Amino acid sequence: MTVPTGRRERKKAATRQKIADTALRLFLERGYDAVGIRDVAAEADVAVTTLFSHFASKEALVFEQDEDFEQRLTQAVTGREPHEPLIPALRREIQALVRHCTGDGAAPVWRMVDGTPALREYEEAMRLRHAESLATAVAADLGLSPVPTACRTIARFVVDAYSLAREAADPEDALDEIFRMIEAAWAVARPSGGRTGTAAP
């Protein structure tokens, strides 16, 4: 997560993190459906209105790094070195996200998500939104508007690579296999324009 610089921003970020940590602890202890927004607010010692100023919904409490992940994906495109190929830059970011989401303590959270329809639906909508933001960044990198189908397709592949690798027995091997296919597909389907390229042979 981006580190806030000002005192007010740091305090706001600390409150947000406290709410998210409290919510996740309660969800795992009692079950997602058994915990309400008021329960989380009371345990975190904040007003319900304060909670909603940080999180738009109960589901968002579980995916508190949603916006940060989305920004990281687009910055993998916009923030890479001028001659760095696109796909390796995206692979590196997806690898970092997978490592984050398969770290210690992650398994119970994903079991909760997989067992809760509302959370599964939220995660699916989140992935689609991330893919659309990534597609827009890739198209802009190529100087193209509107966003071509090829950019949307490769963005979906990249975001799905995160989910597939996270669920795999060996995430690193899964990423290697998936990104070989993504690299090959992009080499064939890449629209012309801009600086976006493929890895050097």
C-alpha cells in the first residue's frame, strides 16, 4: 500500500487499516455472515459513518487492498523503463501480488472467500474492473483509443493469471506456464503503435 506522507493522511490510513484488520479478525473468528457492519464498527471503536467513509460495502472490508492492487497493475505499464517490454513487467507485478496473497495466514481468508457467494461475486467484479483498468493503460501506452479488443483480452489473461497461480500447487511454475502463453499471444495479437513490445528473443 502507498505510504501516506502527511500527518492527516497517515492517521486516516491507520484508521482504515484498523477497521480492515478488525473486520477480518471477526469474520474469521465468527464467520462472514455472522458479523455485521455495526459489529465491526463497535469492535474497531469507530462510528458506522466512519467505516463507510473508508469502505463502500461489507465485502470491501475483505479486499481492503483492492485499489492498491489495481494501481500497481496499471503502474506496471506506465512506470516501467522506456525500453522494457510489457509482458515481463506485468509478470513481475503479478508474481509480487501472488506472493502477497499466498503468504502466511492467507489460506483461511481464501477459504472464507470461496465459501461465501457474496465475496466470490465481489472478487469477480473486482477482477473485471482491474482488467479494464489494465487494458486502458495498455491501449494508452500504444497511443490507441478506443481500447482495442486485443488489449482487453491480454489484460483479462494477465488478471486471470493471478487467480490461477494463486490457486495452483506451485504458483511459480504456474506463472511461468501461463506467461509463456500470454507472451506468445501478445506477439501475435499486439496492435501497432506506442512503445509496448514483447520480450527480446
